Amino acid sequence: MTRQNESRVFVLTMKKGIILTTLTLLLVWSSQGDSAFSEAKKLRIISLAPSTTEILFALGLDSEIVGVSTFCNYPEAALGKEKVGTFSQPDIEKILLLKPDIIFATGLEQAAPIEGLRQLKLKIYISDPRNMQELFDSIRAIGKAAGREKEAGILVDRMKNKISQIETRLGVISQDEKPKVYIEIWHAPSMTAGKGSFVDELISLAGGINIAHDTPRPYSSFSPEQVINRDPDFIFLAYMSEEAAIDIVRTRLGWNKIKAVKNNCIYNDINPDLFLRPGPRLVEGLEKIQKRLHR
């Protein structure tokens, strides 16, 4: 082979090497770019229930939440999110404009609008726990759906540890030592929580006895006469925060005979969201109730 031919072969080889190297780099850069884009892409989340909103924020999804209901008031950051209607009447048009990847909601009053959203081919996750274990399962499921499985596990463990601490603090309390509790959710007519409700479970975990435990439904009416007859040691009001509210309860006909009234054990200073809203703050509500019952 002549020097001229050798030179041509060398040049061709070099060109091939440059072309292959360039193609390789382009493929690598392209792959890295796709990966970076995938990592940077965030879900667009809408929450239609205060409880799911609290869970989502607790999982660190603040920046992914693009819309919430007007009832979503915690944490404070939720107040600054785009509002997509009320709890029972979400604004479908606004929801569509926000282009959510997933919508978190609950059951109850939301059944009809949720069905409408499903017909529009929107992805929806329903969280409707009825007790603490179902709440833990729901938190984990929400975490999985939103790409926060690890954070969900940490949150559930933290809640369980708090409950264990309270149980340890109470020690072994006999049935005779447990105070009787009445939680009034509403007053006209009188409404309370019975077996199958979070309230009933929290009272039990706090070392108390719910006087309405045997009511047929989780939430139902409960007459003033029944309260008098069952004579609770503690009364919690879940709907009024005004100082006059306690005085109103004291003046109810026949209620002056109730132990809670005679011993000034009527309370309306615990935020009802802490024991009525199935979210991470239930353990905070549990602790506050426990400290009232067992000082």
C-alpha cells in the first residue's frame, strides 16, 4: 500500500471514529435529557376534601397541588391554592382548565360529582377511611398514587408511635376508672358520634367511654334526656368556640344534674377538625382529649 493510500485509510478511519463518538454522545445526552425531564416533571394534583389535602401536604406535595376545595383550610399554604368549588359542588370547568393528573376526593356528598369527573376520563382516588387502621392504609395508598411511598410510611409510623406513647402514658386503666364522655357535634338537633366513627375510637384510645357507643349509626341524633340519663363526666362541644356556649349548656333543662356540668368539665376549646377530619392531625386531637380526661 502506498503512502497516499495509507493516508486516505487513516483519514477515513478518523472520520468514522468521530462520527461514532458524536452519535454516542448524542444518544447519551438524549437519554440524560429524557431522564432529567422525567425527574423534573411533577404531578398536577387537585384535592376536593380537607382530609386528603392535609394528607397530601403532610407528604410534601405542596408544589404539586394545583387546586383545592374552598373547605380546605389547613395547612395555611392550602389557603393560597386555586379554589375549585365547594366540598359538595366542585367547579368542573375550573378542574378541567387546571389539567390535573390525579384528583383526590372522599365519599359521602361527593359521590355524584365524582361520577361526573370519571365520565370525563379523569383519574380519581377516593379516600374514605372509617377507622384509624383504614386511615393508615389510605395514607399509604395516597402516597403510592402520588409517588410518595417512603414519606407515607414515615408519616404512618409517626402517627402510630404517638398513639403508642399515649397508650403507655395511660398504662393499665380499669373499666371502672374510665370517665364517661359525650361529644356534641351539633345542637339543633343534638348530634353525636357512635360506634364506627373516628370520634368513638379516639375516646376509647384516650382512656374514656363514649356514652353514645351503642347508637345505631356512626353519627346520629342523641336526645338531651339520653345525655342526662347516661350522666357523662366530660362534655366536649365540637361546633362552638364562644365562651357563652358553655353557659348555654349549663342552663339546659335538667343538665345541672350531670357530673360534667357540676364539675365544670365542659370544653369547647379543641379544634373539631382534630377529631372529625380523618387526616394526620387525628393523633393531635387524641392527645388533647386524653389530657382532658386524665390530667
